[in-house]
Amino acid sequence: MSGVFDEKKMLQVLGEFIPDGETLLAGIHGNTLQVNKKKSSNFDVYVGITERYLLVAECEEREYLDGFELIADLRNTVEEDIGACFPLTDIQRCIIKKGFMGATHCSITLTGDRFLKLQLPKLAGLGNGMPHHAEYREKVIACLSALNCEH
């Protein structure tokens, strides 16, 4: 789990989804709370913002322990459920609320009846693996807030 709090790893994972001509403005560690309106989830994700896109990518392949062996979790991923790269113009509604221990919850309704609820924690793990988390978190929240969102 601590490996997900690594800014270099985050840049690598998000880099796979950045459209040509775009530059990552901010990226942070977060969690999904809900994917689609009927499916709750709780996965570590990296959340990124470019000038025209919101990126959401799972931090690592999900696995579960079966006895003494790690087995790949083959359930749908966030990317398979709704995608990983969303034009900001596809965001129809974004409700931003304060959560537990300084976290921010963002309920995002996208075109095509897609829905995603993210938790953006105030802190990114122990140590200094993500030294820009607080600064970039504020950039992500400011970008989503500017999209005619509800607070």
C-alpha cells in the first residue's frame, strides 16, 4: 500500500492516460467511493488534471489473498466501468463536500449517465513520497470547483 504514495509512480501511471498535446497540471492520490450510481467501490486511484481533462487511474492491479497466494482480482476496474480520461466538458455536475478528517468528496456526473464519487484525502500517506500533495490537491479541487459545480 505504501508504494501508492510515490509521486514518480503516480506520474508514470497517469502518464499512460494523458492525451497528446496535454500536460499534467496536478496529480494526487485519492480513493473511489462509488463508480456508477449502483456500484460502491473503494480503490486507491491517482487523480490528475490537465488543461482539458480529468484523469482517474487505479494505482496498482488489485489482488486478494487466497490462503497464502495473491490472486489477481478480475472484477471490473474503474477504467473498464467508466473510463480513465474524461474531457472536462463532459462533466455535467460536480458536488463538492467536506468529508471525514479533512478529506474532500467530489460527486461527479458525466455525460452518458456515467458517475464517479472520489475522495481526495487531506494527506497522502506517511513520509515524503508525495511532497506536492497538498498543493496539487488544491489545484484539482479548484479546477473541479470552476466547472459550475455545487458546493
